[in-house]
Amino acid sequence: MEFSPLGVVAVVLELLNPVLPLLGALFAAWVALMGLVIARRQRLRVAPAVRGAAVVGVIGAVVAALAIPLWSGASPLQLQSVIDFFAVVGGGIGLGVAIGVLSYPVIQLMVQNPA
């Protein structure tokens, strides 16, 4: 397989194939929750919700960075090069951002002003 954007997409889809239905359901739930947030936009308190989602994302990033070697079947002692550490930290940051974005509508609905 050549190294091209389409090749990268093919490899990622092959990797995610077992969990694609779960990811689709998670995305559909996120869209529905964002619809509720948008429908209640007059009563939003954005700053506390963004701070809460950022905290959840940072915690998720740290947990993911610590767990990525274990998920791959490696031990933390097998991380030997700077590239290994950059990959683990980058994966943790990516998962942390995804966790923060996915948690935002739930947190926003929890911190909204009472009607």
C-alpha cells in the first residue's frame, strides 16, 4: 500500500472497523445532545461548560496517555525513543480533545440557568 491520504484512511477504517457501530451511535447521541443545547441557547452559560469540558478533556488525555501503551500490549518500559513518547502523548492529546468535545453538550445541559 502506498503512503497516501487514501491509504491512511483505509488503514484507519480497517483499525476502527470493529467499533464503527459504537462510534456511530456515540456520534448520533452527541448530535442529539448538541441539538438540545442549541435549542436552549437563550439560557446557556458557556464559560463554565467550556471549563468543565476542558477539565474532563485534560483528565481523559492523561488517562489515555498512560493507558495507550497498555492498550497496544506494550509496557511503559518499552517506550524507548522520543518518537515513542511523542506518539503516546499525541494520542493522549487527541483522545483528550475528543473526550472534551464529546462531554461538552452534557456539561452544558448540566450548568444551564434554571428556567
